[in-house]
Amino acid sequence: MKLSVITPVLNEIFFLPLFLQAVFSFAFELCVLDGGSCDGTYEILLEQKKKYPGLRVWQSSQEGLPYSPDWKEGERRQFLLEQARGEWVLVLDCDEFMDDRFKSFLPRLTGDKRYDLYEFRYLPFWRDMNTLRLSTAQDPHWLGYICRMGRREGLSYSKSSHHCHLLYQEKPLWEHSRRLRLPHLHLFHYHYALGPRIKYNDNRRGDVNLLTPGGEPDWDYEPPDYPIKTTPFTGSHPQVINDYLEGKKPL
């Protein structure tokens, strides 16, 4: 069975070449909705359609402040779901990469009739490539498990403008018993470890004491409302990331 990946983007010129190479090592197609990038992201997407026939691109500029009602994140993600043509959908952001082992497990996952949803071990890097950020009671969206893959028929998004939620058969994913946790397959999040390490739309809470696109994050800053806790990472990164760290350009 075929797998579609859906990804909304906005100013992702750093991650985009790495992301495209990684996704097309396992996916049938990648559906991308650009939110009005001004850094060359959209132009690169159009150019890369020649290299990746499965790359499908749309553009619709986002208005208003990030995650305000005008941002319409839920509607934008729902649009991508409706465009996907694979029997299965994997939801990724451009700074997220699947475990190298995912490709070999994919036929087994999509062919197993017992399950409709899969969740992966989520590894969010913080400050550098050797540090993971931990979830806390006040801020639970970091290290843990995250459900990002399901049968396309049945998936939908909530219409909330802030932290919209993926649903299955109109219910929260955690309510479904036909969901399998895969602790051996990891989903890596590198936004705060590679490249600029900060964007205005992705740092709305100011937990590195910086609310503008430029400048160096303040990694010693402690937000007043919740602690920032970390733990060392001792595993291995996906090959595409290792190649980048070794100075190799995406093919």
C-alpha cells in the first residue's frame, strides 16, 4: 500500500533539501502547502518537482499573527489530507525526520490489518545534537510518543487555529484501540538543534528569550511558568543528517 507524506511549510530553506531526500527514500508522494515563504522555499519546491515526480506543491499565504484565528492551521492541514492519494498518510513537519529503520518496516505496517494508527518515539533535540528536551507537567509536548501515521480514510484535523489536533473517525487518536506504539522507530525533531534554531512563528512562547527571527537563542533562559529540562542523547541520527554533519550535500 502507498504512503503519502503531508507537510505545511513556511520559510524552510535550510531543512528543505535534507527533508526531500529523506522523505523520498520511503514515500510514494509528498504533499506540501507553502504558507507564503519569502526565503526561496517555494521556488526550490517548484524546481525540485523535476527531480521528485511525487512532489506536489500548493501555495496559499497565511495571514495574521502565527497561531491566531487568521492562521487557520487546522484548515491548511485538512486541505493536505484531502489531497493525499496514498492509502496511508504520515504527517511530518519539514524539520522532522524518520528513523532509518522506518523504510524496512513500512510494508509490514501498511499491510497489517489489525491497526489503523501508529505512534512513534518522539525525539526533540534542544540546543545541540546531543541533548533532548524532556516533557514536564506544565509543558508536555516534548520527549515521549506521538501518533503521526494512519489510514487516510478516517483521518481529519480539528479546526482550532492553535495546536490543531489530528483525529481519526472524528475522535482523538488516543481513544482508538487499533493504534500501535512503536518504541523502536523514532521520529527526530531538529528545529532547535540545526540551522538558525529559531523562527518567529515557531518560538511564539519565547522560551529561549527571543521573539524575532534573527539573533542567537538564549539557552540559559528559564521561562517563569515552566521549567526546561533536558537529558543526553546517546543514540544515532538518520543517515541524511549524519551526511549533512559530515559536510555532504543532499544528492
